[in-house]
Amino acid sequence: MRADEAGPLRRGARVLAAVTRRGAVVAAGLALSGCQMSLLNAKGPVGAAEANILIVATVIMLAIIVPTMIGTLVFAWWFRASNTRARYRPDWAFSGKIELVVWSVPLLTIIFLGGIAWIGSHQLDPAVPIESDRKPLRVQVVSLDWKWLFLYPEQQIASVNELVVPVGAPVQFLLTSSSVWNSFFVPRLGSMIYTMRGMTSQLNLMADQEGTLHGLSTHFSGDGFSDMHFPVRAVSDGAFADWVQGAKAGPRLDAASYGDLAKQGTVEAPRSYGSVEPDLFRRIVDQTIPKGPGPAQGADNGAPPTVKPKGGS
Amino acid sequence: MLGKLTWSAIPFDQPIPLVAAALVGLVLLGVIAWVVLAGYFPYLWREWITSVDHKRIGVMYVLLGLVMLIRGFSDAILMRSHQALAYNAPGYLPPEHYDQIFSAHGTIMIFFGAMPFMIGLMNFVVPLQLGVRDVAFPTLNSVSFWLTATGALLVNVSLVIGEFARTGWWPSPPLSEITYSPGVGVDYYLWAIQISGIGTLMSGVNLVTTILKMRAPGMSYLRMPMFCWTALASNLLIIAAFPILTATLAMLTLDRYLGFHFFTDEAGGNSMLFMNLFWAWGHPEVYILALPAYGIFSEVISTFSGKPLFAYRSMVWATLAICLLSFTVWLHHFFTMGPGGDVNGVFGITSMIIAVPTGVKIFDWMFTMYGGRVRFTTPMLWSVAFVVTFVVGGATGVLLAIPPADFVLHNSLFLVAHFHNVMVSAVVFAAFAGYTYWFPKAFGFTLDEWWGKAAFWFSLVGYVWVFTPLYVVGLMGMTRRMQHFSVAEWYPWIVAASLGVIVMFAGVVCQVVQLVVSIRRREHLRDLTGDPWDGRSLEWATASPPPSFNFAVMPHVEGEEAYWAIKQRAREQARLREEPDYEPVEMPLNSPTGFVCAFFATLVGFAMIWHIWWLAALGLAGAFATFVVFAWRDRVEYEIPAEAVARINRLNRASRLEALQQARRKEAA
């Protein structure tokens, strides 16, 4: 075989191998994903309660919509013009009894689901603390362009793009933003909440199993949005204490280093800060620290890229 | 001199938009050159561009909608294929480009695809169904259309000159404020929507006035066809909701241009206010699109079941209930901002209540088919598929209305799948059902059924194929608008969704082929009677295409289903009604006002986007001058002599008589 023939062949084989590899990933993923529905397989009480509501409400509605779908198809097919056995009733256009049923069925369903909505809204209000014998961990969250800052006021440390929480302890989040909106979400723990500048929002979550979970922003916040995901490590008390101790060795987070962090850009790896300027969070919220500056000056016309795609992490 | 506009505004370094735009530009120039060289321009100018005939304007609206649906769909192809290549990889669209594409996709589909399509069908059908000769304000109608076209043009100009918004189709501040979006993208969005929004609002005023004030003698409200009811409800919503959008976007414009602080989260401004106001328009907007869709399905299902609409009055109540309730649900767009249990609970319940009248409609459509003789034509296929798939979207909607469920599903691909499930099955299916159903009325020949059915099946399968995986991946915690991702479990579902797009694409191709084939075979598909589907409402009582004056004499309506009654009598007596006494008809004169206004509006929009102040002033002056010239016109109407009216009507009567006799011969045999 001559070299100039081998080239395309080899290339073809490479492409084929790549396609097969990707295909295998696809197939394996499909097989796995049955048990990978994060939202239905929660690792904390809030998420579990929400999954429960999701399932109950879906089952109730399936009981209505499946017969409706079947009925529609059956009616349409049975009463097809070519079916001589179907009785044609060209003037039949009203029935009080049917109307009664037709209004009652959705109404009763909605009354029932409305009850679930009302009770659920109160019980699972993100601002309501989780009942527990243990003292809650307080975490202050700031969304920056395009990374997450987690402040631990009691431990006096901070981390970027990594959230570490002890298993079994309620976590009280207080959240804000340095610039644009984001939404803080750890699918396997439950409820998301928006972060907005000059405002704080509250969220209470708890992890009840050890493990590393996926956290992300769900509200689009600009070019680096897709990189705003972070690992959430739910660890034992001992491991948490060790992590805090390890973080203490890190640099100090003050207004100046915060200012650097608030500039647009993504961070490659999680980092931590050993000490934090007191009141930093309060000053971010009441805007006595400058907001995230946004794109650099001169980015006026056209669309100069402010962030280079990393291609995943 | 040219404000912010420089050569750097043209993305020479980005091949995809440049090539796409060059291609579109070439096609456009080619068409214009062909039109001019072949000598069609005077015809186009006289019969279409300056026409104030509601039918012509309706057709142009639908054409605009069709073209923009294809543009929006090509954005969808880019997004889906990009994401399929963006697992642990950068994909082929950099973030700043990808962000523009999903923003443009939403903006185009809602404002320039779905809206013109629905408004076009209402424009074309409503006056015919009401038995009148035109809308209340014919020239205003033309202005409305051309302003909508201006908006669509501006959005497409942003492909080549500058950029489009990178903020999503609702430009939520502070991201859309000048600090975080200093480019012209958001300005393109603002001016395109503001200008077309004026058109939409005027169109709403026009149709409401028409329905309230201009019905044929005897056409009381409760004798109006269902489509007119839904059109009335939809246009009332336009009148109530669009000013909110205009005001909200005007505030954002002030923020961006003059340093105001409505939504900046500074100096007393609050970005949440934007969210509130935007969705106070945005949720009614969903029903502005869905209500006429429900009307189309009502007409189609009733016609092809050979029965009156089941529980007509109940349907009217359900329509009005949806119209009112649609204003009480907007807060469900931000359950996740933490408004508290009481607020979330109340708005969760109001959002669910809207499912009650909608559910009633579903059941009533079912019972319309019950006892009927269902003919499975293309419009009927779209309608049955709508009922079956829409209930799934309705159910996931109710699910999302439960606040604790929304806490985990908000902004996810589950949500994306939900609103595509409802918008595609309701609005897009209705659009194509209505398009196939009324096409013979507009052009005098039916569309090819084989290609129509092929388009239907590919679209249906493709649509289920694309959005089912998105539901699943949403339950796995995947959020919308990701330029790349690194979660292995999501990947196969994203690939699956992308493959579905190929099937949908086949549907789009069939839809285009259907039109081409039908035009070529038009003599074969010709309908001379004006009533190809055995219709029940007044639009089928006149010729296809209807004469400019619609009806030779105003029809007298004596009950529900006005035309069905006339037709039954003719069938029983085996003859048409007595020939009426023809009188001359006064019709409004053509006017270039709309086109010229839109030309100046385009200048204003473009100039404001690029801060070319003198040009903006010039454009405004020009638009005002056009209005003044129109207001000072001497002649308003022209007269069609009675003989001409008689001649046109007799032609149609002859075909109808022949059809009637043919039917009787068939029955006798």
C-alpha cells in the first residue's frame, strides 16, 4: 500500500474509532442514566421531599392525561369517516352531564394539586430552617463573574468554586451577587435560589450522605456561565474540621483581593482563603465595595471574547 | 457622523454568521433583481406592498412568519448540534456567539415567527368569518404589518452588522444593562421589539374594533365562530399586555442610553422590577399565541368531524376565563427568587387554575369528534396530534406550577422541554393546521396532501424525539443555555435530542416541498366552489380567493354556523338562494403609507442602535411627514360598480350550483 493511500484510510479508521468510542459512551450513559436522575435520587431531606412531590403530582396527572390521550385517539379512529359501524350524530353538540364531568375533573384535580402546592410552598420554603438537633453551619455565598465565592463566617475562611459541608448538619445559606443574577443550585440537595446584587436571599439545605455532588448556576449570567459549576463535598465532621484547618493556611481575602476576584473570568481550580476581612459579605450586600466591573473597557463594538472556552473542566 | 458604527462592527473573523448572512443577502438580492428584471415590481407594488386588503396583509404576515420560523429553526439546529459536540469540548461556537444564537432563537420564534403567523391568520380569516369586507382600519393594518417586518429586518441585520443580544430572549438586567452588555446586541433587541411591538399593538386595536363593531347583520357575539372568539380574547390581551412590554423596554432603554437606574440595582433601581414587568407581559403573551391556536383547532376539528363544535358556549367561557386568568400567573416565573410561602402558594394555585378551562377545551374537542365522521386531512392530523401531545405539556406545566417542584426544575432543560412541548404543539401545529386549512381560501387551490402528511409525520416524530430527551436530562439537573458541559450522564440525551433535529429538519423540507409541488400542480388542485372542506363558517361562503370586497352582498346570519345553515338549505331545496340585488361596493384605496413609514422606522431603529443621532431625527421626521401626507389625502375609497360585483359573484354561483348538482347526482346514484 502506498503512503498516499494509507493516509485517508488511517484517517478513516481513526474517525471510526472515535465514533465508536463516543458511541460506547452514549450507550453506557443511557444504561446508567436510569438510576442517575439526580432530582429523583436526592442526597438530602429537602431534595427528597421535592422528589416526592414531583412523583406524587406526576402520578396524579398521569391518571388524567393517559386516558385523555387514549380517548382522543380512540374517538378519532372509531369515528373515522370510513367506519360504517360508527353512528353519525351530526347535530349532537351539547350534553349537560358531560359538561359537568368535563369541568369537574380538571377542577377537582387542581384543588387537590393546589393543596399540595400550598402546603409544599410553606414547608419547603427555602428560607425556613431545617429542624435538627445540630447547630447549623452558616455559609455566605457570592456569585461573581464567573465563579462562586463561599464565605464561612464562623470558621473565618472562604473558598472559591468548592463547597464543603459536614454531613447531617443543616446548612444556612445567605446569598448575594457581585454583579449580575445567578441561581445557586445543587440538584441532589434540592431547592435553588437566585442571587441578586444589593439583596440577600436565604436557602436551607442539608446533606445526609457523604459524597461529591454537582453544583451549578442555573440563571444565565454571560459568556462564562457554563463554567460556573462547582463540586459540593459532603464530608464527615472530622474531615470538615481537617478541611477548615487546611484552608487556614491560605491567603487573606480582603476588599482588594475580592476586587480582583470580581473581575470577569473563570478560575481553573478551586481555591481557598485562610482568613476573611470581617464584614466583607455585609459590605458586598450594601454595595460599599465596588460591583463586578463587567467587560473591560473598549469592548464596545462587535463582540470581542471576554472568556476563552475551556471546554469542560 | 456614523456614531458607533465602524468597519469593526462586521465580524470578518467569524465565518458562520458572515457566510450565512452573505447567503441570505445573495438570495434576497437575487429575488429583488429577478422581480425587477422580470417586470413584476409594479405588480408587487400595486397588489401587495401598498395593499390595504386584510387578506393580502394576512398572507404577507404568514409569509413573514414562515420565513422567520425557518430562521429560528436554523438557530435551533446550531444550538443542538453545538451542544452535542460540547461535552468536555468547546463545541464549534464560542460563548459570545452561542449566547447570541439562543437569544435570537427565542426572540425570533416568539416575536417574528409565531406572532406574525397567528396575526396573519387572524387578519385573513376574522373579517371573512364575520361576514365583513375589511378590518376597521385598513391602512393602519398595513402600517402594522410593515412595522413588524421592520423589527424582523433589524434582527437579521444584526447578523452582519454588530451583534445580537447575548442575554437570552428576555434581556434580564443587570446583565442587559450597559455595564455588563456594552455592545449593540441588547440595543438591536430593544429597537426591533419596540418597533414591531407598536405594530402588534395597533393590529390588536384594529382586530378588537373589527370584532366588536363590524360583524355582519345577525352575527351576534354568540353566533361568532370560535376562532373569532379566540381572536377577540387574544387581541384584548395584546391591548392590555403590549403597553407593559413597551414601557418596560423603554425603561431599559433609558437606563442604557441616558444613565437612568430603573433596573441597575443602584440608586434605588431594582432588577426584580424588570422581571415582574416583563412577565406581566410575558405570560399573557403565551396566551396571545395559544388562544388563536385553540380557535384554529376548534374550526378544524369541527369541520373535519362534520359536526358543530361540542359545547360551544362552554368553550366561549373557557376562552374568556383563560383571557382573564393569564394575567394572574406571572409570578411563577420567579418562585426561585424566594418570595416566601404565601406568595408562592397563591401564584402556584392561580397558575394551576388556568389548566381548568384548558382541560375543558381538550375534553370538548374530544367530544366534538365523538359521533362525527372524521376525515384525516393534514389539518386534522395536526389537530389530533396537538390534543395528544399538548396534554403532556399541560401536565408538566401544572407540575412546574407547584413551587417546590419548580425549586428544582426552574431554568432546567425540563422547563425548556415543557414550553417547547406546549408552544410547538399548540402554536406551531396550529399554524400549520391553519395554513393548510385556509390556504385554498387564499389562493384557490389546496395544498398537496401527500407532502403535507409527510411534513406532519416527520415534524411530529422529530418534535417528540427532540424534547423527550430534554425532559429526561432536565430531571438530571441539566440547566439551559450551557455552552459546554462536563457531566457524563447528560451527554447521551443531548446527542439523542440532536438526532431528533434531523427528523424535524425533514419535516421542514417536506413543508417547503409541499408548497412548491402544490404551486406547480395548482390546476390539478384547483377548487372552484370556494368550499373545499365542506366548511361551516362564512369564509367558505365566498369564492376562493375571495374578491377584494369579500362578499357581493352582506350575508344575513340566522344562527350559529352561519354558512352551514345556508348550505343545508341549498342542499334540501337543491338550489342556491335567490340572486341578490347587486349594489356598487366602496373599498379603501391602496396606500404606500405603511411601507414608507416602515422604511423610516428602519432608519430610526438602525440609527438609534448605532447612536447616529442625525439619522434618527431624519427618520422620525420622515415617518411623521408620511403620516401627515396620509392624513391630508383627498380620496379615501374607490367604487366597484354593481355590474363588476355581479359578474364576479355569478362566476362563483355557477361553480357552486354545479357542485350542488354533482352532489345530488352522487346521492341519487
